[in-house]
Amino acid sequence: MKMMLALTHAISIPELYDEIARQAISSGRIEAGDYRYDCTKISVSEQITYWVEEFYKANYSDWKMVFGMHWCCFGPKTDTNLTGHNIEIEDGFFMREEVA
């Protein structure tokens, strides 16, 4: 599923995923609910990567190391073919949170 993400500010990786879910729910792409996310099943444009990087610059003195580690472990893939604020979500990115 391709989406254009309305994003105009620095954002952390967990906040990014929550915002994607919020916008997917509000646009009717997915049902409302609690979700976990599979970070291997999402690609984002360089512009989205920029906004996440800006969050780390503003919040960590050693932001390059922290951003690099978080992006490699928990971040989406940056797809240089995506432009603007576009993202591409593969099946399985949204996983319903199981209620115990």
C-alpha cells in the first residue's frame, strides 16, 4: 500500500510508526485498533528519513551514532525511488496487538 504521509516536523521512529497507523486508520486503509509494527515491511522517502534524522539531531548530542543504530535496528528502509512524503507499506507491517 502506498501512502503520502502528512508530516511537517521532526519525529522519532516509534512516533513515525504511530503516525502512519493514525493516518492509515483515518483514511480507512486499516481498521482502528492497537498495532505492533514490523519495521522490515516499510519503505520511506528520503524526506521522511530527513524528519526522523532531525529528531535525533535535536535530542541527542551523539545523534549520528544513536540515529544510525536506531535506523539500522528499528527503522524503515529508505527508498530513493519514493519522492516527497511518500511511503510504501508491505503486507504484514501492521500486526494486531493481542489482548491477554
